[in-house]
Amino acid sequence: MSQKSIYEFSGKQLLAKWFSQNAKIALPDTKLVQITPETDWSTLTEKHPWLLTQPLVAKPDQLIKRRGKAGLIKLNASWQQASEWIKERMEKEIAVEGVHGVLDHFIVEPFQPHAQSEEFYVSIISVREGDLVYFYHEGGVDVGDVDEKAVKLLVRIDDTLSAQTVEEKLLVQVAAGAVRTRLAQFIADLFEFYHTMFFSYLEINPLVVSNEHGIVPLDLAAKLDQTAEFEVGEKWGKMEWPAPFGRRATREERYIQSLDEKTGASLKLTVLNPNGRVWTMVAGGGASVVYADTITDLGFGHELSNYGEYSGDPSEALTYEYAKTIIDLMTRTQRPEGKVLIIGGGIANFTNVAETFKGIVRALTGNKDKLIATGVQVWVRRGGPNYQQGLKAMRQCGEHIGVPIHVYGPETHITSVVSYALGLVPPPDVGASRFFASSLPPTP
């Protein structure tokens, strides 16, 4: 499962649409506006006339926790007050709990006056055994440690959740009556929404339930299982995957993401340390975790430059673009010790190793001068369909361009190449010893 956070704006849109079509209990009409640096302010009130007629709430929408305590929520404001408040903060750097970041996404919605007694807490999180539902009869910024306080209910895989079960198991501290009945049905519907739309995490705090306003999710945080995109992508619509607050996606990361959106394969890239010595190009999400963990366990976590993967049988052209991007990043700066590029992976099930390696070979060949100037050594470990041709092409590439390329097949353990590349274990003789340069020394 690849859990990816989404904007509160996106989560509330999904919730509103699904509930309007599928739920047994109705939510009030959802009114939301997302504001970014690209927003045309001159047309907002024309498209959303309610902005001029209702008191409003404005807040950043950037995966920031405890916004209220950080003074990042504008309550009960007119449109003029809310817009001025946003403009004062747009594209400004702030610090939240020691993390510095730039505000560039805001959400505006109607202000809902309510009593503290009408606030509740509900969340669902996916665990190995199923989905764990949390409920607490008091919500809001001072809810505290919900893991300690909340009533919990495990819904096992393939089981459903009824309103009756919610009342009996979760709402034990809510008085009998219309609010309890309404709340029970909402949580049952919410669970179906969570399961149907492949969420992996969903938290609403506070959830306001009152006779006057009905049910209103005031604040929402959510993660989706991105690997389900092939199944429910049409229901999600065009989904944005924001970076954590304090970390803005680089131009290269955005480029790889744009390629990923255009293919059924998977292309992921996160730059961790652009000046690091250890770069990876790993086939498969599971293998990428293994390689990153191994590099860290061996004491080189501070030198790990990137994290990502290419998988799902990407074309030669896409693999070339991916490899070219990584090579460009790693050769922008030089280190006296040189750098290593680990092209790793397990034994592929259906990815054509020879085809993807054509793209990598083309990228290496086209950047040979930069690779030599940066002192890059390439270490390859791969298996799978047509891997022999792929490994042969990689060896020949090293001979042709004069870059040390060390090549291993499935007979070599998946992580052994990491120890070889880091100079911790002498590599075996695989017939390319004349291309072996001195090992990369570990940092003291």
C-alpha cells in the first residue's frame, strides 16, 4: 500500500460527492473554495456568490496539524476580512512547531457556529487486520491523546459496519436520541465511503452534529491508497498529492510526477539530499524500501540522495527520461570521494529488463562526460525477463563510455551490491575488473 496524503479540499469534495449519491444520511450542501497563487481573485465571488453572504472560515490547506493552536485559522470573517488575511500570508514563510515552510494553498468555507457539546471526533485507519475506527464524544483542538481516550472498533477485512453496531460499540458515551441515531448512521456511511474509495486514513475533528446544522465535518485529514488508482481513479478525479508542509516539490520531482500521470507504469522520485554521494535507481516499490533501509543501516543514511522507484514495465522512453533526470541531479555537484549510482531491483515478474535497460544505457551514454567528471561508479543488480541481455548491454556500455559499471545478476543477493558500492565488502570478480575504480570510502 502506498499511502499518500491529500488536500483537505480534495477530501471534502470526495466526501460530499459520495454522500450525495450513496449515503443513507444527507450532509448539508458543501461549499468550498481553494485558493492558490494562481487563483483569479476577480472571478471568485462571481463563481461562488455565497462568499459575500455568509460568515467564513479561512485556513491553510497544506497538511499542517493543530492549525488552530498555531493561529492559522481565521474564524467568523467577512469575505473582505478573509481575503485580506489570506493575501497577507500567501507565499510567505512561516514556522509551525519548528518546521519552516511557505503557505501557498488555502481553503475557504462557511463558518458554522455551534456549541462545544456538539463537537465529536472520528477517524478510521487501515491496519493489518482490517480497519480501526476511533470515536470520542468530545472533539476539537483540545481533544488530546485520542489513542488513549477514544473508543475503538476493529472492522476486519471484508466485514461491514452497521449503524446498530456503531451505536452499540462506539457511541456508549453519547446520550440516546436524535443526535446519537444520526451520528451512528453517519459513521456507518463514512466507513463505507472509506472502504469504497480506498482510503488508508481519514480523520474528522471536529465533526459537528446538531439539530440546527445537521452533520458538518469541520476539519478533515486523509490519505488514499495510491496503488488503487487504476481501480477508482475515475471516482477520485484528478487528484493532487501535496508534499508535506515545509517541503516543496522540486522541478525534477514535478517532472517525474507528470510522467507518472501519463502512464500505467509507476515512476516516483523524491530528492532527499541533492549533495549526497549515494544515488539510487531502483525497480519496484518494495525493492526501493529495501535498498534505502540497507544504505541507512550501513551508516550512509546522511548520504542517501534520493528515494523512488520505476516499475510496472515502463517503456524505454520513460525509463530514459527517469534515468536522465537522476543523472542530471547527481552530476550537478562534485565530491572528492566520487559518487555511486546503484541501479538495483529484485527479480522482475513482467518488466522487460532488457527494454528498460536500453533507456538507462542511452541516458548513461548521453551523459558520459558528466559522469566521468563527477567520478561516478555505477553498480547494477537485476533479474527478471530478458535480464541477461540487459546486463550484457550494461557491461558493454561501461566499456564503451569509460565509466566503471559493475554488473550482477540474480545470483547475487539483492542488497550485497550496496556493500560493494559503499566499499564495505570487496566485490567478487565478475569479469569487469579492469573497470573497477577504488571503492567509495565510508564517511567517518
